[in-house]
Amino acid sequence: MKINYIEAPTGFNHLPDFEGIPAELGFSFPAEWAPHDATWLSWPHNPNTWPGKIEKIYPAYCQFIKLVSEGEKVKINVADRKMAEDAARMIAGLGTDMKQIFFYENPTNDAWCRDHGPAFLLNKDNGDKMIVDWGYNAWGGKYPPYDLDDVIPTRIAEQEGLKVAHPGIVMEGGSVEFNGNGTLMTTTSCLLNPNRNPDLSKEEIEDHLRKYYGVEHILWLGDGIVGDDTDGHIDDITRFVNESTVLTVIEDKVDDENYLPLQENLRSLKKCTIDGAPLTIIELPMPGAVYYQGQRLPASYANFYISNKYVIVPVFDDPNDDRALDIIQGCFPDREVVGINSVDIIWGLGSFHCLSQQEPSIQ
């Protein structure tokens, strides 16, 4: 099978830093629903991430790739040509248009491209695109080694011929959520955790967010959901669906461990404003608790991914699946909402949003 294969970059350690502050030069991070050129992934290969189960995740993962590829390119980091060929056979087996699939020779430690992948910024004034390469330490050093993941954005910048900025602090894509018009939402439990940037104050972290994401306003929530090993990523709890509306997960069972922290986040959201107006808040149910080998997993419908054509939602063979899909569909009249079973994938402690990172189109 002929595949689109992009060789490893050369000399990426010698790329000069982007000169200047991205925000001051007109760059910003677009909303996820803005048009994409592509979606980036890192092919899952680490058996320690899905102990005893990695082979079971590929059908759902390849179904995700097929759906995304119907509306945009899919660019996949792989260790070598053999991994690319093995992946291509699985992807093509679902009838995927392989002209939309591109394999990049970028070895990784793990599959969580939302966190170790490139953060793409656009400049609406001149049409430029650039990459921010935040530091990456596997969620506070929990899962070494992470040296390969940490250099992925700069490798991609070299392959794609894009300028790259290095802010010099740790930041993960799943910890930040954008409305595309100057507002970023995050959590104190993650960004203020001493296992990320212990020498930085809240104000100093906000300064980096403004300079390197091109935002003006920062909204803070509290804790994440039970089982989330990232210390509370925002993409498991609250998501923007337009510039002034969020979907936020709510636990109905008062005896569930997630009930109180999610109620506290709801109270915080009700105090948030954008340009002086309160947020529109739409409540999204949680699935019932999902366990594997006695461990509670971070199952959440909020970990959906907005592609050009579809909104792809993790579902869990749960009575709330259809209700959640209907609520999300009501927020995206221009896209079809599709659920993909994530019961096996969630054993890795993340789902479709955690696995993907969008590359925006120049508008």
C-alpha cells in the first residue's frame, strides 16, 4: 500500500526561537470549531498506557480517524515506516480515503497529542501560522520517559516550515479551553499544581497564557473529575461551544465522588462573565462510573472533539449516552454529532479530545 510518509526533520535542535511575543504580533489560538487544515495524532503504541488492552482500542481509534478524515487531513506521528504501514492497514480496513492520511516520522513516548502536540496560532492580519512549543513533563512527571513527546512541536515546525516559540514553561493542551475571541478557561487544580511550574505565581502563569495564546481574559474553575491523572484538565469538565456558551458536566447522584466538585465548578461558572455578560451554561450529564480492574476511570462526555464535519463524542454503553449526544447536537447545528464507544480507550485515562490536536486553516 502506498502511504503519505514524511521523513524525520533534520537539525531541529538548531531552529531559532520565534522573535517577539506572539500576542503582540497579532497571533492567537483559534476556537476548535474554526476551520481546520488537519487534525494531528500520535499513533498509540505504548502497552503501559492500556495494560492488557492496547489491541482493543484500535477499532474505535481508526473509526475516529475515518470520521475526521472526511472533512480534513489527518496527520499522524509514528516511530518509523513500519509503524506507519501497520497503522495504514488498520485505517484503510474501514474504507478510509488514504489520500487524507499523512504519516510523520516523529517517535513519541505516548499517544496524548492534545498535550504534547503543537499549539498552532494564527495571525488574522497577515495569514501567518506558527507553533508554540510549551514544555511537557507528562503531567507532573508521572509517566517517564517523556523526552520524545517533549520535542514533538518543534519537530513538526521543522517539517512544516513554521516558526516556533518556546515559552519555557510547562503547559498542556487539555488544560486550556478557548472561545476564539480572547477568553481562555482553565483549572486551578492543574495549572497551579506545583508539579508543573512551582516557581511561577498565578499572575505569572496568566502572563504567559496571554502572551503565547493571544488571549485577554482568563476564567478559572477548580477541580477536575475523579480518575483524571492530569490533575484536572478542563477538557473533561467544561467546553466552549460558541463565544459565550459552555457545556459543563454535572453529576446527578449526590453520593458520587464527582457530585461536589462539579457543583462547585457550576457555581464558579455562574459567576463568570465575558465582556460583562454572564456565560450561557448548558448542563451535560455524566455517564455512570466506569471501572477497570478496580480503578475508576475519567469517563466524561465533555471529552468530545470538534472536527470540520463531525463532533465526535466518547460514549460508554451507558443510559445517559443518547441524552448527552442530543444535548451536544443542539449546540452544533452545522455538524453531525457522532458517538464512538470509548469503554476500552478510556482505560488509558483519556479519550478523543485528549488524543487529538487541531491545526487551524488560515482564514
